[in-house]
Amino acid sequence: MNAHQETRFKLGEVTVSPSHNTLLADDKCQKLQPKVMAVLHYLALNQHRVISNEELIEHLWEGRVVTHGSVQKSINALRSAWSELAGDQELIAHYSKRGYQLKIEPQFLNPISTEPSTNEPSAQTPGSPPLNRSSWKAVAGSLLVLVLIVVGYWEFNWNNLYLPSNHQAEFHDMLGYTNETGHERNATPHPDNQHLAYIREKLALNVTDESDSDIMIRNPDGKDWRIAGSNGAWFTLAWSPAGNSLVAIEAKRRAGSSLGSRFYEPPNYLYSFHIFTLDIAHQQLLEKQQLSQWQGRIFSVTWWDEFTLEIVAKQGPNAGNRRYRYSIKDQQLKLLDEIENAANPIASAILKQKTAIASVVKNRVQIDFLNTQQKPISRSQLNVAGGDISWIPDGSGVLVYAEEERKLLAVYLNGKQVAIPLVDSKDKTFSHPHYKADGQGIFYTEEKRRSNILLNGLDGNKTLLTENTDFNYAASFSADGGKIAYASVRNNQINLWLIDAGQEHQLTRQPVPQKVDTIIWSSDAAHIVFNAGNQLHHHNILTGETSLILEDSDKIEPLAYFPANNQTLLIKHNGEVRNLWRIQGTQQKQLTFGAVGSAIEFEGDVYFQYVSEDGLWVWRHQSDKLEQINASIDEYSKLLDIDSTGIYYMNGGACNESDIYYWNYADAKKSVFLPQPNGAVLTSSFNPNKGLLQTECNLPEANIVLMK
């Protein structure tokens, strides 16, 4: 639809004048604020489709950082003014999670024509017959097709067929780059192939559950230069294309709250962007800029050019993931258009203004490559649930690391995927891989995991149940508290172990393929059900047999198992959303349709909280119905145990746990059941007659390794 900005238009009997910001009907007039009129005018120009909040913000708020509330405020003002003129007639329809659409088709008054004048002379070859308008269109169309063919051929050849291979994909040596006793991570190679930026952490001296975080730059001689510190946490670094500047994102706590999330709370920190302009050769900090704080969640940051950042983030906990560009010179933030069928980006990476975008589609990662004009080159579907991406320096593709599946892949522009083998070490984590600038090596962070199981008794005494240098975790009491099952990594294999009457022995005969998250017992202590990634396993204590119950595309978390009818109650994850399910044989049924937080089973019923809500709900197994319980339990609590008179729970978050509380149904009051003077622990199980099974929160040793 062609309509000049000053052109008036009619909506039914109402005349709209954008240049005067007025609505006119008969003898009535409503004056609108300029931004409200701008929203109406944009909806009128695009009346044939639904317009999202993000599109309105991008086109009408000119790079300013605003929320969806600003759009809603304008819509409300528009509806109010309209009702004064047109009564109950609906003007704007709202479509949940999609946006707004004008319900009345606008009639533009005296639109300015964009057709060329028929009185203008046409350019013709002397002696040739005159070309009419249709002939001109045919010629222009042919030329356009020819241009598109040439451009398409160029893009296809250079972006899809010509793939430089100036990089190594097979590695044989693993060399320790940092060997200090500490926590060094996030290696980010400098474009000069000589220097490396990284993050070094250590526990804060005054607060046990916090760490000090420093940004370091190591030169070719192995000497470090500290350029910045934080009592929060640095969590990502990126060099500008020329290597003159380094951007770092700092996450800090809000006043009175822990840096970590509360139990089951979506991450929603305060982030700051720090830009360091450096003279690397002389170890001089030339300039430091700090951008205003971002509330929501940052997923990645990279550089579009030497003065522009590209960010993948969400504004607030309930917003969607989007791509943004921030101009450092103009201090303007711009929302970028969504890529078709890639509406949930989790990271982007840029090399010479060629872009790779990782997004999640149906719980699997998709990589989209865009050329320098931001037009699609190719798309690759990966069989992994998440991914950290960075460009291969020769521009042939990107390096993708999926932490959950422990897979490192080179994904190329032509769609080819090559797995890069990693050392299989079950007690170590691997993260943040980046190629060296010459493509002949990959830096990554290797973290050694060690922990022992601790029994925190009701009398406050702590007893070590395991005493070794292995990774012991996920400990779980049987219903009567007499037995304890836990997972342990020994000799590079994961197995389940049992502590019974003070004696320890191995339960599983075959190693568990992936890290175990949750172990639950049947009420008779004869069966164990546990998850490993997206697999659910059953172990019979009496026979020693282990079998696979379910393998799903989503992560699974067991709640209860009933051997009499082979029924399992569990939580399934769909991205960040968790819901209750019941599995019986091959039959599966979803029990809730909201974001479930903590949940616990009692006598076949499941008691749970919804995310961000206080109070308590229960799913009744006999009626298969949901019921709200009149109990005001703090939001984001972790439910630990339950009996007929009340429920045990804690607040806080991982490594920042509160005391153990008991909520009594009869008097509707909570009391402290078990104090926790030091909350820097991870509780995996609770029994009101025995105490807590925990592991201590220690900053593990982590080093940067170079694969060559």
C-alpha cells in the first residue's frame, strides 16, 4: 500500500490526519500523542497482516530501549480515543504472542501516485517502434531476472562451493595453557594469534558463596596482564575485528539478592557491557566504556564492525530471544529482523560481516548462515539441544559445541558437518572452544569435578559418607532413610552405588551412558528410577537388573515410581518450561499445562508450585484433577518432603540455601525445622528423620587447554 506520511485516510466514518495527530468524526475531534498516531498510521499501512511488538518498537521508537509496555500504553490510548468517536466498534485486534492488526481497512485520501507520468518522453532507439508501458515492464523484468541469476550464481559459487580449508580438524595433543591451581576459563584468542584473553576466578574472602572475577590477557611469553576485576562475574569476552577493543559482559546481583538464580527461577540478572580499548604491545588501557545495565538475559555478544556490537538477548524474563545491534558511537540500540523459521536465537557470531546464527527449533539447534548483505546462504539442522558457536578463522563455517551431548562439530557453509573428537572424561566438563587465529589449534576450558557426599544430621553434625577423590553426586534417601543411592564417576565410568548399614557397594553392572541428575526410590526400597540426559532408567535392587524405561527428545526428571503397575510420575522439559507427566508402559499423559517449579509426590498425589507463584497445587491421582491448596509457601521454593500435616521446603538457590522450613496446614504457619548456618551447599535429598544429603560448593579447578 502506497501512502505518503502526510496523507489523510478514513477508518469507516472517522477521518485520520497523521500530520495533525487528530481523529475526526462528525463534529467530534480526538487529539492523539505523536507516538500514538505513529502506531495507528503504521498499522494502517500494514493492515493486511499482524504486526508484532518488536516490529513496532524497531520502526517507531528509533533504537531506544523500550519494553512491550510502551506499545501497550499507546494501544490503550488509541482504543480509548477511538471509543469516544466510534463507541464499541473494535479498531485493533490483539493476537496472543503475535501482535496487533487493524480491523478496519483504511481508505487513503488522494494518495500520491508512484507511477511515472505518461506525458514524459521515453528513451527509444531511432527508427524503432515506440515502446508502450507493458513493453518497458517486460524489458525491465528480463533485466531483473538476469541480474538475480548473476547475483545468485555469484553467491552460490563463492559462499557455498568455495570453502577454504586453512584450518586443522584432527588433533592429537592436549597441552595445558594455564596450569595454575585455580579457575581459568573462557579463552578468547586475539586476532594477532599471539595473545589470549581469559577469565580467572577465585572465591571471595569475605563471602563463601561468591567469587572474585578478573579479566586477564596473556602474551606470547606466558605473562599475564590484569585489565579489570569484578565482585560479580564476567561471563563472555569478544575481540573487535581489528583486535583494538575487547568487550566483556559483567553479571551482578541486585540489591539484597544472590548472584545465582533462585530455585526454578529463569535467569534474570543485571548485565553491564564493558568495552576496553587497548594497546596490547605496551599493555596499556587506552579507554574504558561501560554501557547501561541490561535487565533480562544475555546469550551472546559479538562485533558487527569495529564500532558496533551484535547481541542475542531477551529484555525481561518473559520476553523472547532477539538479535540487537548497538552502535557505540551513536549509543543507539536497534532490533534486527527475525530470520524466517528461526525465531528463537541463542547465539550469533560474525566474521567480516558474514553472520552465523544458532537458534532452537523443536528442541534442536539450527545454524543459519547469512552473507554480508544479511541474505541467507545456507541452513544446517543439528541433532543437539544447545550450542556455543564461534567462526572458523578461514570463514568456511563455525565451531559448535553442545555441552549436554558433549559434541564438538565443525559446521560448514555447504551443510557438511564434521565431528571433532574429544577426550572422553566423565569427571571433567568441557566448554568455550575457540580456534586460534591461524586455525591450527583450539583452545577450550577443562574443569575437573570432585565432590563427596555429606550427611547433615538433625543435630547439626556433618558426616562424610564418601571419602575419595572421585565425583560423587545425586545422593538420594530411600523412603525410610535406611539406604542411600548415589552416582559416582570412577575409572572414567558412571555407575550407581548403594550405602546400606554403613556398607558401600556398586549397584549398576553396566556404566550409565550420561551424567545422572535425579535418583528416586519406590516406597518399598526395592526399585530405583534415575535419569541420564533424556533417558529414564529403572534398576531392580533385588535382581540387580537395569532397564531403559523411556528415551525422549526432551529432558526427563523422575518424581515417583510405582512397581505394582509400572507407573512413573515425572517432569518433562520443553526448553525452559517444565510440566508434570505420567508414564505407564507405552502410554504417556501430560498432567499440567503451565510452567511448573518444584514438585514432590505423596501417596500417589503430586504437590507442586508454578514458577513465580507462591502457594501450592496438587494433582490428585484418583480424580486426575488439579486442586489449589491454601498454603502460602514462598515463590521459587524447593519442596523437600511432605506428610499428612505439612510440607518441608527451603528457599534461596543452588549454593545459597536457606534453613529448612516446615509449613503446618492446621495453623497456616511456617517454622524453622533445621537451621543451615552455611548455605553454600547443594542438597540432593532430605529425610525428616535423618537430615540432608549434600555436596559442598567449592570452586572447582579449571584450566585452559590447547588442542593441537
